Amino acid sequence: MEFLVASAIAVMTAAGVYLLLRLRTFPVVLGLGLLTYAVNVFLFATGRLVVHAPAVIGAAGGTYADPLPQALVLTAIVISFGMTAVIVVMALRAWFECGSDQIDLHEGGDAPLRERE
Amino acid sequence: MNHWIVLPILLPALVAPLIALAVRFDIVLARVFSVASTVLLLALGVILMGMAADGTVTSYALGNWPAPFGIVLVLDRLSALMLVLNALLGLVVLLHAINGWDQRGRHFHSLYQFLLMGVNGAFLTGDFFNLFVFFEVLLIASYGLMVHGGGPERVRAGVQYVAINLVGSSLFLVAVGLLYSVTGTLNMADLALRVADVAPGDQALLRTGALLLLLVFAIKAALVPVQFWLPGTYANAPAPVAALFAIMTKVGAYAIIRLYTLAFGAAAGEAAWLAAPWLMPAALATLAAGMLGVLAARRLGQMASFAVIGSMGTLLAAVAVFTEPAMAAALYYLAHSTLAGGALFLIVDLVTERRPGHGDALTVAPRIVHGGLVAGFFFLGAIAMTGMPPLSGFVGKLLILDGVRASAHAVWIWVVVLAGSLLAIVGFARGGSTLFWKSSALDGLMRPAGRLHPVLPFVATGLLLGATVLLTVFAGPAADYAERTAAQLFHPSAYIEAVLGTAGRTD
């Protein structure tokens, strides 16, 4: 299972970084999404991977899953969801106001996409 | 328990939704609430500074859950100093903004209060994950303020700003996760105790986590090689917002100072001072890049942005030495550069609104209204920013040059700081003479498009410049406070004891 989780994090991070480097709003938003998924799974793994164990310490003791990373992941999911909404809205506004979906700023700059169409 | 500590977070957190929900259609009431809240914040900051000045570290356990299981707020000299700086800059910039900037878009005042709340929280929290949460609070507010007023260029710069900060947030979570996985704690004081005991096999993870965190704070503090977002953002943001953002780079600097003296200081075993070899070259490169940018800038806003980058380089070069005298100098310079950077962006706004068609571009154009006063302000702001006598920038740089003498890199710091100051002086002199001096030879007077409301902006800029004058006049007490703050930072046992109790950990 360690291999499965580790490789899933690796693939999602790699894909996320690749999409980020496309520097167009739509791939960048998708890339950020993948990156936050990778981060969330990674946060789970920081409490060590435990299967079939409750997230509380029972009266008898025994194995338990670390509850703290789960709380962190919940918070991270909420925040990243809100942030994704913010960047989508801003990307849309940038598209409507300047007709460009470029992320990087060049002075004089690339021709806006709409002109090319 | 001392409830004063939570008020700098609670007050703006209550006022912001009140403004957004109850008085959003009444700009006058919104202004009244916003200014009143910020004045109270400044008063609170001064009270808390008075409480922290004698060297006591006060810990506030939210919900009365004891640390390290609950989350805590911690007040010491450094956080008190940062609270006062934030409230002071916030109040002055607000005075500037209520002259019309706050009506160019919606919800300016509530976003403004949320930003102040996030920054205050970041300065007070004693817990990593809460630091992340407060970073997000201040960032969400800053996204809104960044595109306040709209316009194509501003929105594009805004998208870039959001994207870089979202990447930074992901890195922050990875770094926090790494630190948690090897130490099992998110409490900064508890982390300081546990770092020394990390198993040799986990040292690599610990170092990776700590250095990733340094990268995240470097993004906030605009250090080379992650400084590129700052000029585009600050030069395109509304000028009062850019002035307030002067405190946001300092949030990154604060986090670096806090974490790497508390948890990765002398007591950290193998991980002791692990930030220093990375921070020093980055800071010197930042200083050089910033000052070269001042020389190359084609707009006044860009020039101010690069000056902010350069001042962050100066500040963090002194921090990276990690000795008490250098840290004391860095803290004095931090206070100075926050005020001077804020003043510079307000001056950019004074110039921009008086030059229709030219804006803040460094071009020769006919004279502007109130030219003499604006030019005088620019002259003072430039003197403060470049570190020439008699203003506090000179005192700050002198303290830094003196404080780093014991360092092995002292020669490099001296060379880069002095050469950087020369470049900045040339850059600002060129900018000022183009804008104010050469224009006086042309005939005519440029008429601004709208009606000017000069009183409050002049008062605001004057207040900030006046504050740097005060920082110069009272350089003795200020440097004394900085020295005692540095001493507290380098003896973190009082901090750890205040958070975890005298018993400390039992396991």
C-alpha cells in the first residue's frame, strides 16, 4: 500500500507541475487542483498509513489511525476548494476584460488569444 | 488568562463581516467602522507592546486546551512590535484610501479588515497549521484588494499573484506535513524541543521540511529566486493596497525570524542554524536584483516595488547572520523599511493621479498640481528608502553594517549593501529629476481629470514620513527595544516555558 500511495502522490504532483508550467489559466487551474489532491493524500501519509483502525484511542488501546492529519486534510480541502473558486472567477474576469488567458506578464506581451482566433 | 492577546484577531474579524453585511451600502458608516477598528487595533498594539516590553512571554490557550494539544497564541516582544507596525501602517494607508480609492470597487473596508486580521494572526500564532490558516486568510483578502477597482492589467497581474500563492500554499502544506511526520507536533515551542531528538534516519526529512518552509516564506518575502511575482503585483495593485502590502513581505521575514531562531536555533542539534547557508546568498542576490531593478525601472511604481525587494534583501542578509547584534539591526531596519516602503507607494499614488495620460511612467511631462509638496515628499521618501542621512534608513543600514562585522561573510554584505545603496541613490535621483525637475522647464500645468482631495493623502504620507523621522530621533530607545527583542529571540527557553508550562514535556 505504501507503494500505491507514494506513486499516486508522485504521479499527481508531476502532472500538476506539468500543467502549471503551461501558463494558461485552464491548465493551471487543473494543475493546482491535482497538486492540492497530491498534498491532501501526502498529509494523510504523514500520520503513517494504518488500515482498518479507528481514528480514536479505544479503552483497550490497540492500533489507531492518527486523527490529526485527518483534521488537517479537512481544513486543507476546504481552503483549497475556496481558493480554486477564487482563481476560476479571477481567470474568467481576466478572460473577459483582456481577452487573454496567459498567466505570465510580458510587457507588450503575446497577442491575446481572441485576436488569433 | 490574559484575554488582551486574542483581541487583535477578534476585533477585525467581527468588524469585517459587520461592514460587509450591515453597512455595505453606506460608505460613510463603513469608513467610520473601518477607521475606528484600526485605531483600536493601534491602541491594542501599544497596550500589548507595553505588556511584552519587560520581557515576559504570554501564552493564550484558545478554548483553554493546554499546549501542545490545543492551539495557542503567543505574545513576545517581536510579535508586539509587528502588531504595532501593522496597525500603524494599516491606519495611515486607510486614511489615504478613504479619499476615494475605497469607492472604486466593492467591499474595500471589509477586505481591509480581514487582511489586518490575517496579518495579526500570523504574528501571534504559536502553531504551524494556524500560521498556514492565517496566511490563507490574509491572502484571500489580498486577492480581493489586489484587483480592487479592476482594469485589464490589474486583473491579469492578480491572476498571476493568486497562482503563485496557491503553489506556495501547497508547498507550505507539504513542508508542515514533513515536519509533523518526523516530530509529531505542530506547536512551534514543542517542535523546538523535539527537533534535537529527531532520529538520524529522519534528519533528511526534517531538513527537507524545514527548507521547503524556508522556500514558502521566501515566496512571501520576495527573495531571489522567487521574487519575480512582486513587481508585477505591487506595480499593478491599487497604490494604497500596494502600500499596505509592504507589511505582507514582512510577514515572510517575521516567519523566517521566528521559526529559524526558535526551532532551528542553537539547541537544534544536527539541524542547528540550517537556514543560514541558504538564506545568505539568496538575500544578497535579492538585494542586488532589487537595486538593479530600481535603476532599470520605467515606472515609479516599479521603482518602488524593486526598492521593496532590495530592502527585503538588506533585512534578510542581516537576519541570515543569526547573531544577536545583527538581528537587532535587522529588526530596527524592518520597522524602518515597512514605513518607508508604505510611504513610497502612497507617493506613487499622489504622482499618478496628478498626471493624466502619463500615470507613473518616468517621462517628462508638464508640471503637476501641488508639484512642490509632492516632490518634497518624494525626496524624503527616496532618502528614507535608499538609506541616506539624516532619516532612519541611514541609521538602520549603519546598524546592519556594524552588526554583521563578526560574520564570515561580512565583506560580502558590506560590498553588496553599499554598492546597492549607490545604485538605489542613482535610480531614485534619475526618477526624481525626470518627474519633478525636468518638468519644471516645460510650460503649462497638467490638470488632473477628476477633482483632487488633497488633504487626507498628504496627511497620510506625511504621517508615514513623520514616523521615519521619529524612528530617527528616537533611534536610541528603538534600537534598545530591538536589541532586547533579539536577545529574547536567541534565548527561546522563556518562550518554550510560557507555551508548554514549567514542567515541559513529561514523556
